[in-house]
Amino acid sequence: MLEVRQQYTFYGVLLYVASTIFVLHLAMWEPEGPVWKGLFWMMMLFICVNAVAKSFLQEGKERLLYFYTIAGARDFILSKLLFNALLMVVMSLLSVGLFLLMLGDPTTQVWLFVLLSMLGGFSLSLVFTFLAAIAARAQQSSALMAIMGFPLVIPQLLLLNKASTVAFENVLQGGFGSMILLIIGLDVLLVAMAIILFPFLWKD
Amino acid sequence: MLRQKWWKIVCVILLLYTVVAGFLGSVPAEPILNETIRNLYFHVAMWMAMMITLTVSVIYSVKYLRTNKHVYDIYALEYAKTGILFGVLGLITGSVWARWTWGSFWSNDPKQLGATIALLIYLAYLVLRNSMTDLDKRARIGAVYNIFAFAMLFPTIWIVPRMVDSLHPGGMGNSFNIEMDPRLREVFYPGAIPGWTLLGVWITTLRIRLQLVAERRHP
């Protein structure tokens, strides 16, 4: 993919992550568990908007035409989804690491939280990839991303936030398994919708 | 069939029946709910009408993507607008009800939040459509987003609010888990749901006709 060649975006997002967490570190020092968790998911949301939204919005008309000639719509959206998902998994690993380093460690089950954050990054990237594909066709696309994106990710963020409480407590809560299943189900639904609907967006 | 008159008369009769029987008929006295149980005929039935009109809207969106006929796009848009109207009404009747049972109009209950998020997703549909000027493009992208929004409606309204504690009847901590009383059934199923749905269809067909006439005048 061409994205690998545009490394400056990747490093840009990386710098964004690092500096935001550093500012949080200066502002908050070592926050309590719930605050830590809330800050983390908000961070993930903004990283996702920054990293994934670029994938469609930055492509010029000519380059989209080029992609159109070399690949089918399904392959194209699948590769975009895959690339962004990988990117977000890497980003979420990095930000968990930085969070633990700079804001202290209020969790009791760190590895569980790492896994959850990877799942969260993965599902957020799916939503935003598809939304970016829609918004890229309209004018003022970055404002539209915000309008369409935020209501759509609220349920996901709420679920993730609730699921990740488990990593902060020793007592295992009920309903954890079904929440994880629901998040995964939502991901499957999103991928299916993207594959079915993207060909209609593509022909222009 | 939709050009005929009989179903509009049926709609008026059903709604009259709903309002009269809803306010005057006898209802079972449940603890906590008491007389506010009458809101079943308005609030719950309006959500049902919303689900039905939004479903119709999605069906027309799919039809548009298959055939590329411009009328289907207008149908989908107007049904979605009516759905949003019923959603807003459902939210208002719900919070009036909440004033008398929970003590305040708005208490950040998961159900209220879920419904608000769902409405925001649909309002974004209208914004998205207005942001494009090209007719074909607007119709196609609108249809894609409409299908997507409908898919997201299920987690926000039906699944997520059920997984967290809620004061809403049907959830935990309230008395309405039991079977619906036959006296309520008599009004709810034959009267309220079809009544409000038919009203929605009526509004929508009027708006669709208006839209078609307006487009014929300014092609």
C-alpha cells in the first residue's frame, strides 16, 4: 500500500500521542482509576480521528482514480480496513505503554487491559474507516466526520469503558463475556456493512 | 392503494379510539406506575411507529441503490424525517412520564441516552444530505448512510441500554416485567400502534407529494 511510503503521517500521529500523554502527565500527575480509564478512551478516540480519518480525506482525486484502475472496490475497502486496524492496534499498544509509564498504573490486571485496548482500537478504526469513506465524498468532510462519527462511537466507547472496569477490580463482574461478544459482533457487522455498501460509494 | 381515502378515515378512528380509551378506559393499578401506565398508548406506540417508518425508509434506500430511481430517494428521506419526528415525540412523552414517576424530566437513564444518541445519528443523516449539491451523489451516499444508521440503531436502542441497569419499565427495579394486562392489550395492539403508524404514513405521503410537485416546478 501507498500508506507505508507516507511515513510522515505515521510519525506525526506518533508525536501527537506522545505529546498529548505528556501534557496529561503534567496536568494530572497520577490520576485515579476511573479518571485514568476515561482519559485513556478519550485519547484513543482522538488518535483514531487523527490517524484513520486521514486515510481517505488526504487522497487526491487523481490517486483515487489510480486505485480505481488497479483494484476492485471490495479489495480496496478490505485493505483499507486491515491497514487501519493494524495501525490502530499498534497505536493502542503504544499509548497503553505510555499511559502506564507516565500516568502510573492503577490497574490490577494489566494484560487484560492491554488486550481490551487492542480490541477497542481495532473496533474504533473500523467505524472511522467506513465513516471516512462516506465523508470523503462530501464537501467539508472533516466537520462531517465529527458530526457523524461521535454519536456512532458513543455506544462502542460506553461498552469498552464498562468492559475495562474489570481490569481495575479484583472481583470479576457479571456480564463481561457478553459485553466482549457484543463488541466483536458490532465489529463483524461493521465489516459486513462496509463490504456490501462500499461498491456503491466507489463508482463515480 | 395509498391514494384512497379509507385508510385515512381508519387512522382517525383508531387515534380517536386510542385517545378516548386511553384517557377514560380502566387500567390495571400497578405499583409505582399507577395511572401513568396510560402512557403506553402514546410513548411506546410512538417508538413502535418510529421503528416502522425507519424500517420503511431503509427498504426504500435499498431499493434506490438497486434501481437508481430518484423517487425512491425522496421516499426514503421523507420516511426518515417522519421517523425522526416520532422519535422526538417519543422522547418528549417519555420525559413527561419520567417527571411523574422518576421525579425529573431528565435523569440520564441509559434508555434516554440511547434514544438521544440514535436521534443524533439520524440527524447526522439530514446534515450529510444537505452537505452535497449533486443530486445523484447525494442520493447514493445518503442511501448508504441511511442503511448504516439503521444498523447502528439496534445496538443503541435495543441492546446496549438493556445491558446496564435502568429504571425504565421492562428493566430491573420496576414492576412492569409481568405480562401485559388484557385491558391494555385491547387498546395497544389494535388501536395505538396502527393508529400512530398510519398517521406517520399519512404525513409522509403528503410530504412526498409536496416534494414531487416542488421538483416538477423547478426541475
